[in-house]
Amino acid sequence: MKDRIAFDMGDAPLIEMISNRRITVEGSTGILHYEAENIKINTNRMIISFCGRGLRVRCISCSCVEIEGFVSAVEFVT
């Protein structure tokens, strides 16, 4: 039997991408920056920066943000 390695993700954000057109970030604590070319989302562990064209927040709740548009880059800032 092979050894299994378990990773404790703790309070890390969960990011779901559908192609480069729609992104859902669970674990958001707020939006830090909002422009059509750049959206920065704050989480408990890091800031996630999405760059692209025509970016917009489609839906926002207390811990989840959904972004639509053409995403060309994702950057994780710790």
C-alpha cells in the first residue's frame, strides 16, 4: 500500500476557475481593488490579484466572490 500524504489547508481560499472567463473565490474577506483590468481579493492568508480585460464582480457574499471577464493572469501575494 502506498503512503498517503495529507495536507492541512486550514483557512486557505478555494479558487474555482471555469476556463479563463469565470472565477469563484471562497474564503474572501473583501475586495481591495476593483477595476476592469485588475481585481484584488483579500483572504485570510493572502491577496489574490486577477488581471485581464472586462473584469467585473458578478456576485459577492460574506465569504465568496465571483468574477467574470477575460482573465490573463492570477497572482498570489502573501
